[in-house]
Amino acid sequence: MKKPPRPESSYFEKQDLVKKQKIAEQKRKLMAREEHERLKQLHWRRCGNCGMELEEISFKGETIHKCFNCGSVMLLPATMKNLCGEETQILDSLLNLFRF
């Protein structure tokens, strides 16, 4: 005859399962963080279009990043906000700066 399961054994099994799930989640987060850092180092200051290095240049007192290979420009959100401000001709100014 089979013995009925003891309630405390199923409790401890559930506790072990929860602990293992938490450990697995922590490992997943650590791996995701490590992968993010690896990709950040791989793509740091690189053009999103062609992969060449971005160069810092000054435009109206703000530092922007430009690719001299394909002409792409990277602006940080705060830089874009500072540049746009009250000025209505900002788009024309930006386009003139980056024409070859």
C-alpha cells in the first residue's frame, strides 16, 4: 500500500522550486546585463549606419557626434532639446552643417 504524501514535504518542494526559479531569474538578469555591457563596448562611438567611428564636433555650443564616412549625426536627447529651443530655423542650420 502506498503512503499518502505528507503536507510538509510538498511545502518544502514548493519552497525549493521558488528558490530555484529566483536563482534562474538572477542568472538571466546577470547574463542580460553582461550582454548589454559587451554590446555597449562593441558599438561605443560607432555609427549606426556604417559602423565607422563617430567624431565629436561642436555645433552652437553643443557637442554632437558625426560620422565623416556616411554623414550621419548622433544627438543625445538633451542636446537635441537644447539645440531646438526657441529657434525655428534649427533644421535648416543642421542640414547646412552636414552637407558634403
